[in-house]
Amino acid sequence: MAGFEDYGTTASQIAAEIERKLIALGVDWRDEGKLRELAREAFAYDASKGFPGAGSLDPQRRAKVELYGLVVLMMMTMEESANHGLEVRGNDAWRAIGKALWTEKEGSARKGA
């Protein structure tokens, strides 16, 4: 039911969890190169093959899978809030990974043009 969601709180919680996953992966969100590497890996995902590591017991693989899921969840939260005329923001870690995703997406679009 629309109108009852607290998008700001939800976005803050997701952003904090993204920050935790980056820490678990040993990634400093100020390291643009490493974030872009993660972004490239996320864009390389092929749904028909499944996500490598999704069922893995390796904590690093699982953390990546969870990170990518959180990124999608954050994007959905931001989109839904915008559809309700609200603007939500994440923390520095979210902004950094969002920028890396955007940069990689633009770069791959230019290569394909």
C-alpha cells in the first residue's frame, strides 16, 4: 500500500548495509578503481547462467552477491520514492558505488556505440 513506506529510513538502512559489505570485501569506497572493478563485474552478470558464487560458502563471494542485491534494492527504493515525489539519499559509500556503476555504464555504452 503506497504512502506508508518510510523511504528515507529504508534507504539509510540499505546504504549502511552496503557500507558493511564493502568493508567485508576489504574495499574502501574512496577507491574508485576498485569500485569500478566491482561495477564491471556486476554488469557482466548473465541471468541465464546464474550469478557465480550465489550458493557459495566463500564469505567473499557471498558478500559480493549480497552487495549487488543491495545495490538493486537501493535503486528500486530510490525509484519508488521518486515516483511518490520524494527524494532519498544514501551515504558516502552508496554515492561512491553509484558513481562507479554510472561511470561503467556510460563507458560500456560509448564502446557499444
